[in-house]
Amino acid sequence: PLWINICSHPAVKPPSSTSDGSVPLAVGVPRGAVLSVAGAAEERGSVCDVVVATEVTARALREEGFREELAALAVDCVKEVLGQKQLLPGGHPLAPGFRSLPP
């Protein structure tokens, strides 16, 4: 699987700096990862960082609806960017849908 990690960095402009309120973001290159949950088997896959402004992650922590919108935006952007650059792990397309984990 391909997991998406949404994180923040102060160098990314906040939505308040854009004329239309859009969310500026950067999509990283996928890298290998292992998901390890107590009591479950390890799962190997890839992870891709989506970097947004600090105010975006702060709002996502406060507002569940915004968190879901941000997750959907991240999935769409990862599909678009990695699909165009043919960087999807193993050359496979992303599976439809996503799972939003609580903060």
C-alpha cells in the first residue's frame, strides 16, 4: 500500500496568503516504510509526504470536516503528481478511497 503522511513546514505558504484561499502544498517522493501496530503483523509499503502550512495542520486537528477535506485533497494531489511523474511504487495505481486516521 501507499500511505500518505500529511505534515507541515513553516516554509509552505498558508491559505491566508493566497487570493482564493487554496491550500498550497508540496508532494514528496515515495519511500519504503513498515507499519507496525502492537498485536498485528508488520505491513510493508511506501509512504509519501504531503507538506502544508502549519495553520493547515492546526485547523485539521481542530475540525474533523476540514481534516477529511484535507485528506481527500492530499490523495488527489498524490495521484496527480506521482501519476504524472510515474513515481507510484511498483508502477501500480493508487487503490480507490482512503482511510483517515484520527490525530
